[in-house]
Amino acid sequence: MKKSRSQADRLRRSIIDKKYKTYYKEARCFYCGDPAETIDHAPAISQVYAWGEDRYRNRGIGLWRVSCCHECNNLLGDRSVSSLQKRAEYVYRELMKRYEKHINQQNWYKEDLDEMGGILKDYIENSELVNKWIDRRLSYMEDIHQI
């Protein structure tokens, strides 16, 4: 029985996946430090599948698996960014762009918030929690990946 193209592709991709070595397997995302829910392949499996394993090996680029959060993994997708450091730098730049509005947002004083009421105060306080989360992720990347 002849295999369909998608079955053959899945088989080839699973064979390629077995050639990757685990570099970082933790509960935290290798890139940003958030909880890890997925695995990132560096370089992307699709790139190794398209160009061949030898292209990367001959250039001294290892095939690595790292624990990763959904957001970082989705940002990377099948980009042709090969090394883990370059992938971390790419994610950092993309997160900076994505969260630019939050990063540049004004900080509120407690006294100002106390004068406000209801929905506006809740909105600002929740926004500040998001800002702390973003700052923590970017600081993690700066510290761990020397960005």
C-alpha cells in the first residue's frame, strides 16, 4: 500500500526529530522564563527537512530541543534562525515590538489610583500586572541570554 504524501512527510519529520538532542528540558521556557508548554526545535524541523541535516552539521550548527512557551514557539515558527542565541534574540525583538505599547505606558502612583474608582482603577491595576509580567520576561531574557 502506497503512503500518502502527508504520511510520508510525517514519517520523515519524525525521523528528523529523533536526530535532535535535548539542550534544555525544564518547566520554564528557555527563551522567556514563562511556564513551558511546548518544545522548540532549533533549527526548525521544517528547515532541516527542506535543506538537509548535513547543511547544518557542516556549518557546526547543532540540532537542539528546548522547552518553550506557546508564545515564543509561535513567534519562532519555522523561521530560518538556526542557533539558540539568535533565536533568543529574535524572540526578544519580537516581544519588544508586540508589547511596545505596554512598555511605554505611564506608571501610576498609588495616590492617583486611590482617587480613581471602579472600572478605570481595575483596568489600570490589571494593566500594571501585565506590565510586570512583560518586564519580568524581558529581564529574564536580558539576564540569561545576555541580550
